[in-house]
Amino acid sequence: LHQGLLEKGWNSRIVCRSNGELSRHAAPSLISIPWRGEWDIAGLVRILGVCKTFRPDIIHCHDAHALAHGSVIGALLGVAVVYTRRTVFPLKRTMLSQWKYSRCRMFIAVSRAVARQGESIVRKDIIRVVADGVDWTRPGLSREAARRALGIPDERFVVGTIGHFTREKNLPLIAEAARALAKTHPHVLFVGIGPYATTDAPPPRNLM
């Protein structure tokens, strides 16, 4: 998203945790700061300083913790706040939560399930569904190289899923579909790439 905005001429900045995964990437216009979450007042002051320097027209928050500080800064500077939600964890109904969500100019959900959940705390007319995607035009492995890396023979038809497999992703359902399809289409191979949440049940056996 950031790279696409830059390529289209937008003046985009990313503010992230200095000890987070994103800070390890060599992205242009990336600003990493010490930040311990939504109750970190010092972190709030640092982010406010960054926003005062660049005077953004939009503050785009990518998790609920960032939204807490983004909402405060948006209110102080008179800046529109946009929030993208990617999870279906229950939304809190505390006074702080209701206030920060009320500051959203737009609530972007990555799925219809997330959008339905958002209706419990924000107006339906500000919710938009924008699915996450991958820019396949970026350099990467060729089809042949990817198959070699995963040990997949050329004659196999592959159904793949990539992500962080938390409970709501319903990986057991994918495994059930794989076992059912194997009875009639034994050449089809299901591949799941990504970590399985350690707080959930163990991953299903025989997925691939």
C-alpha cells in the first residue's frame, strides 16, 4: 500500500515500532520510534511530533492500538482518521473504544465478516470492504522455482493458502475439503504456508 501510494505521487510516511517486524524492512519514508502500545504516553508524544512535522491529511491506522493514538492525534490536529481492521476478535465496548472508533472517517474491513462486526460500533455508511491482496507484478520466484522450493511435482494441481492460521481462518475446514477432494481428484495437492497460532488447537494432520 505504501509503495503504491509513493508510485502514484502521494507523500506517504510509515510510522512503526522500532522493535517491530516492519522496522526491519528497508521501506522508503519509514519512521521507527519506541512505542509500547496504546497506553504509552511517551510514544503518543513521539507520534504527535512526527505528525506535526509532516502535517498529514489522512492518518491511516492499521490496528486497534494504533487507532487509539491516531484518534487522539487526529482530534488535536483536525486530521481525518481511517482505520483498517483485519481481525474478528470481539470489539470492546468501553468508553475509550467507543470514542476512538467514533473518530474514524472510514472503517475499512478486509472481509464481509469483519465489516459485519464493525457495524456494532461504527455507522454502517462509513464501512468499506477492501480485501488484502498481493501485487503479483513485483519480482519474485517464477512458477517453476516456487514449485521446486516447495517440492511440488509439475503434474500436481495445487490449491494454496497463505496466512497466519488463527482459529477464525478455519484451517480444519480446508483440511476436510482436501481429504474429500483426494477421493475423486488424487492429483490435487493442498498447500498451506504460514504459522499456526500457538494459542489455538494444534493444526490438522494430513493437510498436504
